[in-house]
Amino acid sequence: MKKMEKETIKPESSEGLPSPERLPAEVEKTKFWENPSFLFVAMGVLTMTAMIGTYFVAQKYNDPIIVIGSVSLVAGITILIGGMAIKAMEQLSAANRMKTEFVSIASHQLRTPLSIIKWYVEFLAQKNKQANLTPEQINYLKIISDSNQRMIRLVNDLLDISRIEGKRIQIHPEKVSLVELSKNIIQENQPLADKKNIKVSIKSDDNIPLLFVDPKRISMVVENLFSNAVKYIKEENGGTISVEIFREDSKIIFSIADNGVGIPDKDKKKIFKKFFRAENTMKLQTSGTGLGLFIAKAIIESHKGTMWFVSKEGEGTTFYFKLPIKSRGFEE
């Protein structure tokens, strides 16, 4: 097994590092008309138009009946449209709430049978239980175990989605070394890189302080970014993955760069959307649900951080996340 290259560096400068503000085209943004606030703006414009129209009617006609009739007509139309819009928003809100509740309930119900399957597979996988099993049957157990693990990961992702959408994401912060956490995650997943002959390096500044973060959640982020980098490097090309961790003022920046397939320009705005997978990655026939980056970004933002990326199709991708050194009252 190859060993990771480890070295400590002092970044010369982070001025060339792209920030979220410099990459508006690569950050998924909700369109204005998809926000509930659009309804209030539209109603405001409609009301102003009605008032202006009423003024011109009053200027042109001296008959009070005509003026009153036009005002009443405009008011009736405004109330009708407003009522229809409010009803539509209530229906959308109810449908969204029901969807989130369904995903949460279904995911919880699936965890029990999946856990039972996992327990029995692990029980049968013990050496003393395999004496009467043929190699083919042992292979079947491995297939069942791998498939069950994928289902468990999917269920856990769906539960995280429901918590994120319900603003109930759970964070249990501790004092954590991001450098050590990253090294451990990469070491655990090193066999994945070795299978594809990928060279992995990790570099860090020498004065990285402890962070007050949820180690389980941040581990999920690092593991997702690393596994994605491995998956999207073409096997025949070998490849490299470079991880860097350094300090920038009161923030710690983590970056992971690969020389994989990259992200097409047309897909960059959608990368952090739920269930989205870029078209060129689908051609590689890699497994995935399209939930990992959505969850990773939500986890980083729940820690008052930011996540972004730069990428060029055919050349590779670099993902970044930035976390504050001091948060929730933690002092160095």
C-alpha cells in the first residue's frame, strides 16, 4: 500500500484563492421569483398600478359613479388575485411539509430492517459460521453486505436531508484538530486510491489551532470530498489528489484538488443541488445519489463556514471549505 506524502508548509499567500463572492456562477442561488417574497413584491406592484390607473380614471371622468365603479373593480381584482396567490403558497407549503415528513418517517422505518439485515450478515460472516458455506455463498453474503451498506448510507442521507430542510440539523461541537481528522479519514480511504494508482498528498500549515466543530459531521464532509475525488479520476490515468489545510486570518481553509474529469460549465450552478449528478460523471458509471455535496455544504454552513469550488472540464476540480477558528464561545 502506498503511503501518503506528508509535509508541513507555510502558504506564501492566499490572495489567489477564489472566494465565494468571486464565483457567483458556481454557487447555486435561488431565483428571485422562486422566493415567497416575490409574492409581496408582485402584490405591491399590482396595488401601485391600480392606484395609478384609478388616478387617471378620476382625472378623465367627473362622474363619481364611474370612479367608484372603477375603484371597486380594481379592488375586487386585487383581492381575487391576492387570495389565489396566498392559497397557492399555502398549498405549496403544505406539500413541502408533507414531503419532508414522509421522507423522515420512511427513513426511520427503513433503518430497523436494514440494521437487522446488517447484524445477521455480520453474524454469518464470522469465520466459525462459514465452515459449511461454499465460496459462492460467501460471495453472496459480501454482495448482500455491500448492498445493505449502500442502503444504510442512503437512508442516513435522507434523514440528514429532512433535518436540513426542517432546520433541525444536529451539531455536537468538540475541540478538534482538522489536520489530524483529515489525515485519519484519508488514511482510512487510502485503499480506494491505491486501487486506481492515485497518488495522495496532504500538506498543512504548522500553526493550525483546534476548531470547535462536530467531528462526526466534519468527517462526513472530508470523506465525501475525498471519495468524490477518487471516483472522478479516470482509472486509466492514475492521477493525483492534493489536500491542503492552512490558516487565513481568523479562518481555517481546507482544499482538496484532483486531476479528474472536472465539472462542465453548464452544470456548475447545480452542483450543490439535491440529487444532481453532472452528466460527465454519469458516463463513468460511478455509484452515488447526488446528496453528498448538498449535505456537506449544509454541514459547513451550520458551522458558520462556507464551501465553494473551482473546476475545468477535463482538467480537474478543487473544492474548498472555510471554517472560523473561534465560534460558539470557544477561545484558543
